[in-house]
Amino acid sequence: MLQFITPAGFYGAERWVIALANNLPGEHMICDLAVTRESASQDLSVAEHYPEHAGQVHYIPMTGRFDVRAVLRLIEIIRNRRIDVIHTHGYKSDILGLLAARRAGIKCVSTPHGFSGKVGFKLGAFIKLGTFMLRYFDAVVPLSEELMADMKRFGVPESRTHFIRNGVDLKEIDKALQDSQASQEDPVASRVKTIGFIGQMIPRKGLGDLLQSFDRLHQNHPQYRLQLLGDGRQRAALEEQAANLDSGNAIEFLGFRTDRLALLSRFDLFVMTSSLEGIPRCMMEAMAVGIPVVAYDIPGVDQLIEHEKTGLLAPPGDREALARCCERVLEDGALAQSLTTAAHARIDNDYSAARMAREYEVLFQKLLDNSAATVVSDRGGG
């Protein structure tokens, strides 16, 4: 099979691709990766971190948002590597991948990871085209119940829609925890309580609310610190906002970090203020690592967090309620321990990448078996 993505950084979708490759059965499945190379500054970490044992990595030069030469290059890869299934991630890869699959005569599967909210007209038109083309895939596999509902709205036939719940790579997390435990925290740092966020710095993540809530908390708890890992088009504006807050000196923008899991394991609290998500991978990682979670109560997040059991939820946009939830967790050790124990069990039981990969393997095999049966039937066989 060939996974195909047009990378926008090294965030949820890109890490998902690696998690699937890490957990598919290598003894009878080769899982190549194709990525577009669209600019000299593009973040291609997903290709650099792709596991060698899974398969080969292919780079596809691309100019502009739609480049027909990328389709031709995909067809060449499909034929040279004898690909059976192309698996796409994101509206651009959906458009290009479907065209290549149909021309090459192979199966095509899409995994929607979520859809952007407010975007410009041109980008919105491309996203609309991508969602329209989903109805022509052999299988569409959303990550959450909310995205399943979106597929109905986009006109994707129910017979081609398959729900496979998102999962995190527990192998990667266990290794990161072992590495981070090798370094000892100094006694002064251990008294500082760190609130953390990991992800893209874009409007739908609601990070302005997180900064404002933290500023309220910091007034009564000057020992609190806020660390934000990640990058994005809103970062400069957020840094300017933070600089104008009384708590500005306690806020750190760490940018993209390859050691995100090690840093995550040192958080005292993970906070998410998104207005739109699928099932957020960074939140699943926090729960798997054993970090308590506070978030806005939105679809997708509510699949992971049961209020007062696996985390605390605040009404979307309610900064005061968010601050109160954060304070409760940070000041009540027994509550924090109860939440993390239940959250870890939730991930271990229902959201592991190993379980996810097994379900994808079954789906891929079913598509290929059906294809073989169709060929036999067309030839008049039994």
C-alpha cells in the first residue's frame, strides 16, 4: 500500500501516518509513503521520521495547490512499486490520489482527519472539491463519530464509509517516557507547575482563550507557567498578545520540537481550547503519558473526555470556567491522579494504534478480496 499526504508540518495527521506504519504487520504488508515537496521551507518531518522497516519514501515535486504532474508521478510510483491500495490524508492528497488511483486501476482509501473552519474563498473551493471527491473513493474511514456525520453531509455512500477509531502509538510513547526518565528534574523546577499545549497555532485551536485564561490563573498562582509547542500562521499574533499580558514572562513559545513527548511528560496539565477537532491526537498522547487534561467541551473531544472522570470540560468560549477547571486540577492532587488513571485506561483499551492498524489491515484485505472476486466473476469464474 501507499500512504500519501501533503504535509503541513508535523502534527496530528502526519504523526498518525507514522503510527499506522509502525503498527501494520510488516511480515506481509509493505507500506510506502509519498509526500509532496512544495517549497524549500516545507516541513517534511513525516518523511524523515518514517520507519524504514515499513517501506520506501517517495518525494513528489509540486508547484501550486494543484499540479497535474504530481498525478503522473504518483501513477509512476504505483506501477513501479506494484501498489495495491493508495491511502490518502487531506483534501489535496484526496484529489490527486483519487485521480492517480483511477488511472492506475487500484483501490483508493481516504482517512479524513478534520476540516478547517473559516478559510479564504480559493482554499475553501479546493476543500469543497476534495470533500466532493470522497464519494468516489472505494472506502472513506473517518476518525470520529463527528466526522462520520460529515460524510453523510458530503454525500459519501454509507456502504463505503467505515468507522475506525483514532489511535496513538503506545510504542513511541513508552520509548519517550523511558528516555525522559533518564534525566532528573531539579528541585526548584519541580515546584513550578506547567500548563502545556501541543499543536498547530491556527485560529480554530482557540489559543487566544488559553492565553487569557492563563493570565487570570497567574494572578493568584504566580508559580504557574505556560508552554506552547508547535507553529503556525497565528504564532506571531499570539506572541504579541502574550507579551501584552501581565503573565507574559511566564509564557513560553517553544516552536516545533522533536522531543515533544518528553516535554509533554513534564507537563502538570494539558489544555485544549479548540472550536473544531476530530479526535485530537495530542490529547490522546497526553492521556496515554499520564497528564491530566482540561478542554472545551466540543464534538471529538467529548469522545475522549468524560467530565470529572477522564478529564474536566468547560463550555466553549468560557474562559472563566476553563481557568477554574485548570485551577482545580493543579491544586487537587487526588483529583489529578484519579483523572489520569481513568484516562490512561481509556486510551489503553480503546485508542491504541495497534488496535487501529489491525482494523485497517482487515479493511485493506477486504477491498482486495472483493476486487479479486470481481475479476473472477467478470471472467466467468466460480
